[in-house]
Amino acid sequence: MDLDNKLIVQDNAITSARYEMNALEKNIIYMMMSQLRKDDTADTIYYVSVRELMEKTATRNSYEDFKRATEQLIGRVLQIHRPNGNLLQVSMISSAEYIAGQGVIEIGLDPKIRPFFFDLKQNFTAFQLHMALSLDSKYAKRVYEMLAQYKNLGQLTIEVVELKRRLYLYDEKTGVEQYRNWADFERRILSVAQKEINEKTDLRVTYTTVKQGRRVSELHFAIQAGPQQIIIDYKDEDTTLFGRLVNEFRLRKEQAQAILDKMSSAEITKRLYEIQLMRSDNKIQNIGGYTAKAFGV
């Protein structure tokens, strides 16, 4: 899986939704998104390698950090306003299971959120996986997504209160607003996001402010394409193959792990290709049973 060139896509409704996630939670979601395929079924599960994620982000997180992040993800609520006027409140993931001894997290995707990642023909946001992962600030990640939505137009105009709403810094129900002082908001949120995005992604952004009275009410972002960032790619082939063996070839987890323990990635990939050819020729009735027998598990 070439993650250097991986483009991940989400509905604009997620880009503009109001929710809070820290940087580790966002990175887990990004890694899950990189595995989504249009032919996934409702029960497809996804595998995130702890080692791969930390290598790609140059971070070190403890087991407790990851457990806390997935627990919080299950409890995080996205509020999405549908075109028909409905308000959808939904968690991004429905479950997380840590596979003992493998450093792998099994992620279940909430059925209600699936349509916002699949069959997107218009009104979607696309951005580079490795660039989103490279951003350290949770706010930089969200702002990068918003700017990516408008990069073809070259500009984004947004009210400050709306930007804060999306970043979970303003609660429209209670009126509670964080960083009411503009200088604090600019220094701690906006300038940090701008600096990271300009240095680490394919976008170059500047902004100007519009005032209403003495208060900054609106931001105008100018967006330009920047040079592609070149980074070293770390691949965890075992995690990718583990997911294929379980999802595509219908093996049990212990069978998939047994195969990975005794064979090289190249050998496994070659044999799976041969099984796929036979399946395409309708020579296999039970894909799980045939694969298990072929690998001797």
C-alpha cells in the first residue's frame, strides 16, 4: 500500500462538522480511512498498526495513550446537518479491539457514517494522507481539511465564529466561546495551523481579516498549491496482509496470524494472487475454506 501517494476522501459534511478530536485520534481515523474501499461490506473491519502510525508521525505513544484515544473516539459525537434538514449525531467508529501481541487495533466503522466515505461523486474533500499525518496540531489537521476542500477555488472565506464552531471552540447552544481575545486565537490556533500547513503540506496559505466594529468577524484565506513534500515511507506489510486475509479471504484472525508467522509477505501475496485468479474463474466455492487449506491452516 503506497501511503506516500494515498489520497483520502470524505464528504464535505464531515469536513464542516462540529466535533473535537486530538491529534492521535485524528491520525487513527486517517489510517483507517486509507484502507476504505468502495466494495467494502457493512461488516468490513479495518486494522491500524500502532508501530506504523508512530513511525509515520515520528511520535511515541504508550499503550494507554492508544486505549484512551480509541475510547474517546467511540464516545466522540459528530453533528452533521443533512440536506433534508435532519441533524445526524454519530460516532466515527463503533468499536476498537486490541489484538494481543500484535500491536494492531481492529476498528469497526459505524454504519451511519459509512455513506460519508463511499460513492462520493460531488461535494467531497480529498487530501493527502501523509501530509495530514505530518501535522502535529489537532487544529492544523482540521484547518488543512477545510482548505483542501477549497484549494481548486483558491480561496475560502469563513466567519470566525463558524471556524470556531467547527473546531469545537464555540458552542452555539450555550454561547460559550474559547479564545474570545483575537490575539490569543491568532497566536495559539491560527498562526500555528498556518505555519504547519505551509511547511508540511501541498498548500500555501495566507489570510486577511475583516472587522465588524472592533472585533474580527471574518477570515479570508488565499490558497495556493505548493511543492509536494517528499518523505520516507514506512510500510507495515504484515498489517495490510492481515486485513486482506481476514476481510477478503475470510480467514479467522488466528489463521491469518499463523500464516504471517510462517511465511514472507512476498510468498503470501503471490499465493493470494493465485487464489484470486481461481476465484475469478469460478473455481472456488468457499473462499475461506479454500484459502485455509491452501496455506495449511
